[in-house]
Amino acid sequence: LKVMHDVHMDAAALHRQHGIRLGGVLDTQLLYEHMHGEMLGSMSRFLAWCGTPPHPNKHAGRTYMQRDPAVWGQRPLPEGLLQYAAADVRCLLQAVVSMAEKWSTVDDRLARFRPRLSGSPANGPAVGRWVEGASLHEHLHALVAASKERCERLPEEARRRRVWFDEVGGLHSWELLKHTRPSEQFGGNSAATPEVEDNMQELLDLVPERFRGFAEPGNLLEGVPPLHQLRDIVLDLGTRPRAFFGARKLVFLDANPQAVVEAGDLHAMVARLEDKFGHDNRAGIDRCLHRISAMRAKTGDIYGLTLRVGRAIYGNTKIMEDVLIGEREPSVLILGSPGCGKTTIVREASRILSTRGHLSVVVVDTSNEICGDGLVPHRSVGLARRMMVSSLDQQAGVLIEAVQNHTPDVIVCDEIGRAADVEAVRTVKLRGVRVIGSAHGDLRSLLKNSQLKGLVGGTETVTLGDAMAKERQASKGGTLSKVISQRCGQPVFDTIIELTPGALHEWRVVDDVAKAVDCILEGKPYSAQLRRRDGETGALTMELVQN
């Protein structure tokens, strides 16, 4: 039996470079996860659990790899790196001896580990469940089988860890759940295809009848994408009506270049909306998620309308189930550019937290964009309650009112965009209420936004003394600088999810925002989890990346 910790990349390298397929491996990372419920536990944590001394050269080895990610390709290897690798082997050997001593007798090992493996919440979040009558040999056999799955990953796929969620939202290695809990169903590492509800007909009924042909079955307009990709319909006075599908796909609603939007078309559409436009020039359709936005002249006349498709996507947040209903219960900020799906995710998060999480959720709903128009919220938000906000400048006040009057466990707020919103969200968090929110941009751009950077702790400029500046240069490398930027407070949000335009099934999860901000300010990459869902099979994977 070969003992290795986190065998993924070692097995892939041996296969690619030497054609060697590893077998008979016990991945101690899986063993640690089996006993403690912590996925991707470090070797340091495993050694501490075994009661063996820590790795003596861990910091030196990391320093080598941070300075030169390709350092393992050097020949000869630096002496310090050889010592680091040799210490890895010694530490694992010591851990094996310690494990053997712990498991020296059957009675002793059952006494030690049966409570930990019982699956009871009182005994910790262990993944493995002790099956009555199962021996240690059977559990080790399952762990070796799970390790074999890791070893058999193709080199080009090795960085992508297959993951799945347990019944309480815990994120775990799929191969471990598969072999240690075979009687239970974990979806075959496949998330069900999200269910989409778009109420498309209600929106299309607003479009002048002479322009609806683009949406009819068997239309003759060349190049029209599927209707489920429709994003916006634009109708401006005196111009050709057009629609946008997906990312930058423009389609005219009439093949005739002379067919333009007339004043009567706009008047008829506005009349059907029954004067629902508010101060923010937005209107909606009862019990639907669509948004209709108006452009007005100085006289108040409407000369342009944008019809934005609103969709409820049930099951879309499966990829972040541990973040929503896991043990940590973090406040979550979803970042991305317009049109990448932030509001859809926030809406689904409201439903999951209020139904599966059994939490009191209040949605601060500016322009009714999350819960839809009308007094009754759309069913896509589950049991979440909604507080309407008539205009953006009132959003901060309603956030505070929600906390003071309705004692929520969670407050949901879409599009945090002003300094007043930042202060209000900070106040909500300090009062012990969890926050789920969204904003435009990504983490790096957020730090450059003077109004919003407070969401991630804010920044300040500090002047160092000569001695401290030299000490900082010696420890962190780079050029000598006496003026630095540093984080000046705790982030409001504990976890950030970054979305990429056009990549609906690919999310970056930053689960330590404070550390990520510090890395950015020091000019270093920050760690993130790149989570993917296969659009066809639903398989979930996670890759550790540096941004």
C-alpha cells in the first residue's frame, strides 16, 4: 500500500511523463476528510491529527514555488527544494506509524472512531458513516477505492476535483461519498438540469403584433437564435426594432429595413402597462420577472423602451449549495458584469435559504426586480418576504428598516451601488444579520471603486519607516517601498462569487475575502475555487486557481 497526500497531480505527472498508472494508494487527504468532514485538508492538518511533528521545511518550500512556479522543472533541483521533498516523505512515514499505533486493536479503534463516524451532528461533520458490523479493513478498502478514482483521472483533468454535496449542504469529494456511502444517492456526480421559468408569452404580448414574427415557430429571419437565449428587446422611436440574444447577438425584428417603431406602437405598449412606471422609469408585469425600462424626453414623453427578459432558474445555485446552507453561513457577494445572471442567482438563493434553510429571509427589492411585479411575490423566491423600494436612493433606508422592523435572519439586496448602500449593509451585518448581495465588476475592480470598496474592508495608504520597509522587502520580495496600501477594516462579505460573461456554468468562489484583498494589495495573486457544472451531464468539478 502506497501512502500519499493529495495524489491528484502526482498521479497525473507519473502517467504523462513515464506512462505509470498508480495503484494500491491510500490518499491521506481522503482519510482526513472521511474522519473530519473537511475537504482538501492540508498535509499540516493531517499531521496534527496524527499527532506527529509538523513539516520542518514547509515555509521554505512554498517560498521556492511562489517565486518560481516552474521550479520543479529545474535540473538539478535546488538543495532546499530537495530537503522539502524529503521531509514530505519522512512526515508521511511518521504519520503511518502513528496511525498503526492508534489502530492496534479492533476494540480500541471502534471506541475511538465510531462516535466520529456516526454521522450525528453532535459528533461533528464527518463524511463517512460507520456501518454496523463494518470493520476498519472495510473502511480502508473504501478509501483505497476512492483513492484509485483520483489516480485514474486523465492528466488534463487532474486539476479539476469532482465534488458533490451531502444532505446538509457540505461540499465533499465525490469519489469519497461514492465509496463510503454506496447505499445513498449522490446524483452520480451530476446536478439535475436547472428548470427555467420565463413567462415569455406575457412579455411578447407587449410587442406590437407586426413585430412578433421573430418569435414565432418557423420564422423566416435568418440567424435568429433560440428564444431561450433572448435577453433584451429594444424599441426606439424612428429606428428598427431589434433584439439581443446571449452575448452580442443582434437580430432585427423585421427583415424590412424600412420597418421602424412608430409613436403609436409606443403609446399602445405604455397604455397596456397602465401607468406602472415609477420614478426610476421602470415597470413590470404582475407575477412576472420581466423589466420594462423607459427613455424619456425633457417633456416626459417616452421615446424608447427596453424589455428585459426575467427568468427564474430553479436549481441554478446547486454549484454553491455549501455556501448557502452549509455550516459556515457566510455573507455572500455576487460580482459580475450586467447580464451575467447576478439577479437570477440572488433570487434562487432567496428561495433556498427560506425553504431548505428554514430562515426568515427579507428581500429588499428595488424596482421589484427580484420578486417580480405585483403585491404577491413570484414563486421563485419561495417563502422569502419582500420589501419594495420605489427608487435606488431609498434602498439604504429600507435596508435599515428591514432589520429594525422584521427581525430577519438573512437580508437579500440586489445591485449594491452607492456609498449609502455600503454603510447600510455594513450596519445590517454588524447587527448579526446575514447578507446576500450583488454588485457590478470583480474583486480587483471593486477595490478601485471609491464608493464600493468598503464592502471588502476598504483601503488606506500607510507610510513605513526605513527599518520596517526593508524588513517588508526581505520577507515579501519586490522593490523597496515606504508607501503601501493596506486593508483598513473587516470585509462586510465573507465569501465572493465572481461570474464570467457567457460562462453560465463557471463560477469563481473566493471563500476568504480578507486574505484575497490583502494579496491584491501586496501585488500577489489570490486563491479561488473555480467551480464548473457540465452543461450537458451536470457533473460538478472544482479547481483551485490563482487569480
